[in-house]
Amino acid sequence: TNDNFILAIESSCDETSASIIVDGKVLNNIVATQSVHEKYGGVVPELASRAHQENLIPVVQEAVLSAGITLDQLSAVAFTRGPGLMGSLLVGVSFAKALAFGRNIPLIEVNHMQAHILAHFIDDPKPNFPFICLTVSGGHTQLVLVKDYLDMEVIGETKDDAVGEAFDKTAKLLGLPYPGGPLIDKYAKEGNPKAFKFPVTRMPSLNYSFSGIKTAVLYFLREQLQENPKFIEENLPDLCASIQWTLIEMLQIKLKEAVKQYGVSEIAIAGGVSANSGLRKSLQELADKRGWNLYIPKFEYCTDNAGMIAMAAHYKYLAGEFSSYDVTPLAKMKI
Ligand code: KG4
Ligand code: ZN
């Protein structure tokens, strides 16, 4: 057949993933999550690289098998070039290069942050250009003006921690295992978001800062625990709800400003933190109130996955944007 099957690999952090896309349709999205990091309270880079080495071929085999194809039917191999952990990226890049070289097919590099945004084109409804995307993950927090599939401009971003980091680090202070974001989300559902007040940091222009809340929560807990050693266990839902409320408030303030500044009412969210149910709910309420069209990806396409890499690869394939075989990964990579 003449179908253009592309294999996409994602290995930028602690998720090993493979996906097959054919003519713009994502056929599957196989993800191996690394649980080895839980007991360390964060991703340990060297352990992540080793786990990628272990998981990559099985994940690719599963993707190829479930697509009902063989490796000789591939038209191209795509991979995450960056941003991410160098050791993790190297595993995916080396594999993709070897496969593309061996089969003599093109290699497609993908920017992980662009891919998070292009995850919106996997399923309907799809946003219309131009749209503003709030990309919120464990490593990044960005407001992006998306003019076309491969034409994006960062209009605001965090100057220190990412919002996912703020979730994970405050969760750690509460004694929750890594990654704490989903657990804060879970406990927040039964808590009062106004129970405790943490500072809402306001940065100039459309930028963010999330490092302050970690310190604020640390000092607050230290003080409370001196009087009541059971303070955390007795107030866990209220603490989670209050922390989550503060983070969502900060995200929304700048999003509202960006919408005003750019006069765009097509709004999307992307990245791991867009799985947060409190964020999804309050953004939907805000969108309804202000007449925005809000686009929220399916859960499986919020956190790191190769489906989004495949979607980005599809547009690059159409544009004829291929990489040379001596390409190397980039820990830092601009959109
Ligand atoms: O995009 P992602 O999977 O990986 C990066 O590229 O960083 O994002 C991971 C981040 C972690 O900080 C994790 O705690 C956070 O997304 N996260 C959540 C939720 N699900 C994942 N944070 C808050 N609520 C959630 N439900
Ligand atoms: Zn990500």
C-alpha cells in the first residue's frame, strides 16, 4: 500500500512511549510508566535512562504489532529531540537514528513542547488558528500563541519552577509520594479551597513564578506542626484544595491577560497538569462566562505520550522537515 506509517518515540523524561500514525490518524499510543522514581520523591535521571533502555523496544514492538504492520512498512521515524533529560533523550534519539539508518528512511525530530500542543489535533474538536495554549507540565509553564501547526510563539513563561513542580514539591512537603500532582488533585476534591491562604505571586507581563508557594507552604507547615504534630493528617484535603486553588488562580490571571492582549478566544490547555480536574473545571467555568472556546485534551494525551509526538511528526512529514542522521538531543530547546 501507499500508506505513510510513521513510528514516533517519546523518551524525554520518565515515560517510555511509542505510537504509530498513518496519514494523520494516531493508531495507538503505548506508554510504559517508570515506577522506580516513586521512592526517591522525584525523577532520578540515570535510573530513567536505564528504564528507557529496558522498555523502549518492547514498547515499539507493541505499537508496531497493534498497528498490524511490520518495520519495513515505515515511511519515517520520529523522536523527541528536546527539551528533557539528556540521558533519557539520548536513548530515544539513538534508537530512532539506528532504525531510520538501517531502513534508509527519513528521521523527524520533534520538539516536546510543540507536541504537547499538537496533541489537540489527534481527536475532535480541534482548535482553530490562532489559539492560545497554556502548556503546563512538570518541566514547563508557557503561554503560547499558536498561529499554525508549526508556527508558535511563546508569549509568557515561568521564570523559575514549572507549575507541575510546584504541585509535586508542595505534595512532598505534605508527605505524599512522587508525582504528587495527581494526589493533590484527588484530596483537593474533598477540601475547602479557602481554608488556608497562600500568596498569589504576580510577575510582570505574561510571566509566571511558582517557586514562592513551596517556601510559603514549608514555613506555614513548620509553624502549624510545632503546635499540632498531626496538623497535616487532620487537614490534608483542605491543604490540598488551598494549594491547588492558589496555583490555578495564578495560571488564570495571566491567561486572562493574554486573551485580552491578543484578542483571541480560542483557548487550549496542554501538558501533564492539564489532567488536573480542578484546573479543567475552573477553566471551563471561566470559558463559559467569557465566551471562549476551550479545548482540553483527553487524559492519555495530557501527560507525556508518543501519540502527540506522532501528531507533530505528521505535520513535519507533510512539510518535508527532516533531520540529518548526525542530529543530537537538546536538553533545552525552544519552540
Ligand atoms: O507533561 P508531563 O507528563 O511531563 C513533563 O513533560 O513534565 O507532566 C508531568 C507533571 C507532573 O508534575 C505531575 O505531577 C503533573 O504533571 N500532573 C498533575 C496531574 N496529573 C499530572 N498535576 C496536578 N493534577 C493532576 N491531576
Ligand atoms: Zn511533557
